[in-house]
Amino acid sequence: MAYYKDLRAYIRALEEAGKLVRIKRLVNKDTEMHPLVRWQFRGLPDEQRKAFLFENVTDVKGRKYDIPVLVGAHAASREIYALGMMCRPGEIMARWAESELHPVKPVMVDGGPVLEEVHKGDSLLEHGGLDEFPVPISTPGFDNAPYLTAANWVSKDPDTGVRNTGNYRAMVKSPTRLGICATPSNHFREHWERRRAKGMPLEAAVVIGPSPNVGYVATAKLPYGVDEYDVAGGMAGAPVELVKCLTVNIEVPANAEIVIEGIVPTDCLEREAPFGEYPGYMGSEMLNPFMNVTCIMHRTKPVYNAFISQFPPSESSKLRGIAAESVLFKFLKHDCNIPGVKDVSMHEASGANAYIVIALRKTHPSQAWQALNGASALIPTGGKIIVVVDEDIDPRDADSVNWAMSFRMQPHRDVKIIQGKAPGIDPSAAPPSDLESRSAAVSGASAMLIDATLKWPYPPISLPKKEFMDSARRMWEEEGLPDLKPRVPWYGYSLGHWTAENDEEARLALQGRHYETGEKLARKRVTSESRVSTSGAGH
């Protein structure tokens, strides 16, 4: 089956799968839109969340737009993310690994839907510039402007010409000016710095509403020098079709809904933010680059696409988390040659960034630390708490992980604190008023690495064996009791410290013959004096 040719084909797929809500009533993009979508992240489980298409949009000035707004379409839930990749939820990591291992280079085409309307020169302001689009306010009451959130910025390394496509928020500062949150750790900022060193501005383009594979790769932390279009092609099993921008030397997807072209000065910065951010706090103002818009091209009656981020869980935490999990999984398993890696989880409560759990089948005691060190190195601005657990622990279930940390590790032996991490926008790294100086700290931020795997054989899990739990579940269902969602572990199993005698005594108990065990134990009595002498108790 061919991949989605554009965002509109994907919208149809969402609707056919029952994952799209159409809102036909008049909705204010500045005060009502994101709060409405936000409720599903504060009041519904993951599997019940959907994408929203707002068809009748207004703003705080009473203006009405004939452009619909799509929110939550990429990752309101894990099922929606899988739908965007045309796979099942359990296949996402494998599909990501295949996309990285077998990329497909993009192809240039002569034209495409994004060129249906072009505004540049005098016509740019005649059509309103950025005001043409219903850009929502994400955190009403706190954000200082509407921000582009599903903004896929495309730029090039000035030395190699290799493109980078990254998702960075963009503050609408005027009809022809966008701020960009380009922190020192991201690849766009690296391009900006290299152009600054040459005394030249940076050319860039913002792509809104391409097919979902482009949005997925733009939010992933792929290695510097990897062209995200190549990986998007691998994900789709077909090359991304590109067209040349009209005022800058950048290539963009021909099927996009909107493309904004411009020049990013490198000789000055402007204040950007506050903006509601993924750690769950308002992102403080920072000095950042900005873009002077030179051209806007878009489809006739385009669909404006937005991500919903801010407090986790959100579309942003799901979107970035799944991509980061998949990239780290491939890195550890293939690049670091740790074949026992079974799963990786970026916990959404941490913004899918700070708290990482890796499930591992160890074949050597050192592999836990290989995985911990590898994960910390790959994610310079995340991984504040990284935990490795055994494969019988569910890395996505906090209770399961907490149980492993409680009883499979000793802090003095199995925990290491490291420094040298980039703080990103973690508000615990420094007071909000001191964000600039914390980025320059010599030692950077820190991380805690935890080996919560078994170090030797343990007694069995203290739950009934699987056959008894299976039988009880059948009874549960026959009684019409509520649907179960089993949590690991849900049955008992041996972890190595269990003798044949222990097994036999348990078998006798299930035959009602436990008195035989009692008689055996009576025959093996020892005197209290000998026990004290042997154990040294009381000394």
C-alpha cells in the first residue's frame, strides 16, 4: 500500500479509523482551541485521544478564517502515531530502525500543490503575510504571541550543503518576521553559527503540513549530517518529492500545505518567549535568532497544522518521545552492538526527555553500563535519569520500574552521577532569571545513571504461576467483571534462586499434602543452641 501522498490523504485515513473529531462550531484560535484539545490530555487515557479538525475559526479580534486548523494529528496517541507510519503500534520501533538503516533519497520535481499560490514582493503584505494563517495561541493567559508549533525548519550546512529539517517553535512577531527557538544544542543553530563565522546570513524555510513522515523525522534527534528527507523516504518506502524555494536556496516538500521562506540574520538576536514548554512550565524568555520572511507559498485553501505541547502528556511528548525511543533503540542495538536491548521508554511525565528506561537481556554484567553510557552520550540535552532494567520489567510502567529500582539495585553500587549534560530548558538547572549563564556553565547539568538489573539469582516473583492466573482471568471474564489491562509482572516465575525441594513442597501444597512437608520439617529440627552457635546470632 502506497504511503500518504499528502496531509489530506492522512486526514481521510484518520477519519476512516475513527481518530478524527471535526469541530464545526465557531472556535476562537486564541482562547478556545488549545484548551479544548488540552482536555483530552488531562482527562482521557491515551487510547481514547483523537486528532481535532477545526473548520470554523475566529480570533480575539473577531476575524474569521477560511483555513481549517488541524491539531493532534501526528501523535495525540500511540495509535495515531502508528497510523501516521502505516504500521501497528508494536511495529513503530522496527519501522523507525528500517527507515534509518535503509533511507531513500528525495527527488526534485518541477511543481506541486504547495505552489498553487505564491506571495512575494508587494503581494506578500497584500495577502497579510503571516496574518493570513490562523496560528493559535498555545497557552492562553501566558504565551506572549501565537507560535508556529508544527514548524519544520529546513536549513543547510554552509560547508557541506547537507540539509537539516528540525521542528522548532516560531514566534509570530510581525506579518513578515518570525522568531525561532534555536538553542545552542540543535542543528539549526549549528548552521546559524557556521554562517555567522563567515559573516553571512542563513537561508531557511518553514514547512507546515507536509505528509506525516516529514513531521516525524523533524522531531527526531537524528545525528548531525543526516538529511531527514532521506529517513522520511525510508519511512514511506518512496522518495520525498521536493521543489525549489523561490527566494532562498532551499528545497521543500511539493505536497506541503504551506511554506514560509526567509533570511535569518546572524549579526543580531531578539528576545523570544515566554512560551509554554514540554517540561510542564513556561519557557522563559531568551535571546534567539529571527527570520525575515521573503516569500510564502501555499495550497489553495490550505490546512494549517499545529502540534499541542506544553504540560505532559501532550502530542509533543508523544511525538518526540516515540521518535527518541526509536532512535535510541536503533543506536544501542545496532550501532553500539548491544543485541540484548529489548525496549526503550521515554516517560511522558518527564516530557519524554528527562526520564529514560531501557529494558535489556544481559549476557554480560557490563552491558547495563554500556547501555547507560551510550544513552547518555546520544542524548546531550536529555537523559537526566536513565535506568536499565531486566527484560521482565515493563519499561513503560512506572510502578514496574520503581519496583525494580527498589529491590534490584543498591545506590552505593549501582548509581552513578555524571556531569557535562546540556541543561536545555530544564528549570531546575538554574533560576529562570539566569537562563543565559547556566548555558555557559563549565560542568553543565548532571544525570543519574541507574543499573536496576539483577546481579545474581533471585527468589521467584511472589505471584501465582501463569496457569493459575490464566484460569482466574477466564473466570473473571465469565463473571462479566471490568476489562483487565494486565501490568507486568502479572504472574509468578523463577529468577534462579529456587530449589527442587522448594518446587516439590509447592506441588504437595496444591495436592493438599502440606502436612507431609510439616512432618519432614519436624524430622529436621535443630536445637536453638546449635542454631545460635552456627549463626552467631546475639553477638
